[in-house]
Amino acid sequence: MDNIKYSIIIPVFNEEQVIEHTYERLKIVLDSTAETYELLFINDGSRDSTVDILKHLGKTDNHIKIIDFSRNFGHQIAITAGMDYAKGDAIIIIDADLQDPPELILEMIEKWKNGYDVVYAKRTARKGETFFKKQTAALFYRTLRAMTDIEIPIDTGDFRLIDRKVCEQMQNVHERNRFVRGLVSWVGFKQTAVEYERDERYAGETKYPLKRMLKLSIDGITSFSYKPLKIANYLGAALSTIGFIYMLVVLYQKLFTTTTITGWSSIIVIQLFFSGIILMMLGVMGEYVGRIYDEAKNRPLYIVQDVYSVENQTKTIVT
Ligand code: UDP
Ligand code: MG
């Protein structure tokens, strides 16, 4: 099986409740293409029986390959490892929980055959997700769009097909706090969309609690924009202008009128307001400095403890 046409990358983290079902649906779709393919599962440090189920399935189906991480490195890193190991001419990234319908892969393949290098799946609706998640996601994609100069498609997750050449370019991008969908846009090439309605999670629960969503959003913005840093500049300029005008007013009152200026409350309010802004801007700087620190340490992006059914496996630790 050297000439693989399609590689499917499936990151899994504690997905024992869905994984078998996902495998079956993927298999039906991929078999229907009558081409060679591999199902590349990246086990992102699952603590349940996910890997055992996969290994068991692998005994009867040699399309199944497993990259087993030494611990949980996160969804974006898992996808990245998938791209490092994928051998196919077209590589498809899909979630394990069946929120991304495997059947859409066929539509993506059609577009790819028509000459597109990246086919991303754009959500027209999201079922079974909370009002809060939908609203924050919508807000995030729009903020990101306003903040960055490169075209990152709105309402689009990592569910997408990429051509081999895009995948190879992605392997040259080594940054640590990754926002993969943004990087794929950054790499460029001919891109297009297919639309779909995002289903509910088939079983189990989300592995993206609010804290991780926030981290991903900040990664997205800081990886592609300096604008948050510039905000400090603009805010500073605006506030000093206001301060200067107010100074003139105060001087005038002092010199030419008899109005007494009482001040305790206003000073406290101003003091709190400005300390807040200064600390916040320090925090923004901290986000960037922390990321520089991560890059400077130059640790491997992930550590693989085991691979299963992956041929000529030369990389155990990939940076
Ligand atoms: N995932 C992962 N590592 C993590 C978190 C999630 O590999 O640390 C996988 C998870 O198994 C799933 C995909 O990433 O296949 C998307 O996660 P999830 O469905 O929980 O996110 P949501 O759809 O709720 O945003
Ligand atoms: Mg999901």
C-alpha cells in the first residue's frame, strides 16, 4: 500500500463511545471511492479504552493506523502530527465525534478533482450546541477577521481536504501555539468551500471546555495579528489627548475663577480606570511574550510513544 490516494486524519481524545461508529461510517464512505486510503488515528493521550478499540479494529482492517501520543498535547497538535505522517495525495481532517459528516468527504474529493488544493467545510448551521457556544464562536470568527490581514474563512473549523503539496508546506511551519485553520489559509493555494450543517456530537461530551476555546481564540489572534499590541498605542494617545484638554480646563478654573475643585472621588475613579487599562495591556503583552518564550525553548511539538501499523516509521519524535 505505498501509493495511497486518501489519508484521513482523525484526532481522538477519550472517544471510546463514538470511535467504532465513526470508523464504520468512514469506511463506508472511503470504500465507495474504490481508491486506496488510510485512516490515521492520532490518539491524543486518551485515558479510556479508545486505543484498545482502535487496535482491535486494526486487526481486521489494515487501513487503520495509529499514532499514539505520550500524553495529551491538544487537538491542534494532533492534527499537525497527522499531517506529518499522512501519505495520501489528498489529506482530509475530520473530528472523531461525527459532528462533521463523513459523507461530505465525497463532495470535497469532487472539488479536489476539479483542481482545488484546499476544500474547507463551512458550517451553515450548528445543531445541538449551546446558544453561548454559537454566539462566542460567531463573535470570535468576526473579531479574527477584523484583526488579521489574511483571509481566514468565517464559520469554518478544521474539517477540510488539503492537497499533498499544501500538507508539505504545512510541515515547514513549526510554530508551537498553532491555529491550524489559519495556517492553511496563510499557506495559500487554490481554496474553495463546501457547505454543510454541523450535526450534534454522536455520543460523549465536548473536549473543548471554555478554557480551551479561549486559548484557541487567543492563539488564533496572536498568531496572525499585532493589532492587540497596537491598541495600547491608540488608547494611550487618545487618553493623553483627553488628559491634556482636561488639564487646560483645570488650569483655567484655578487661575481665572473661584470654583473650588473637589477631587477625591474623581482621582480614585481615574486611578482605578487607568491601572486597569495598564494591567490589561501588560497582559496582552504577556500573551505575546509567553509565545516567544515557547518558541525559544524549541521543544518538540509532540512526543509519540507508539505507532501502530505505520510503515517505514523513521520518526518517533518529531519536532
Ligand atoms: N481532541 C483531541 N485532543 C484534545 C481535544 C479534542 O484530539 O485535547 C479531538 C476530539 O477527540 C475530537 C476533536 O478533537 O475528535 C474535536 O473535539 P470536540 O468534538 O470535543 O470539540 P467541539 O466539537 O466540541 O468543539
Ligand atoms: Mg465535536
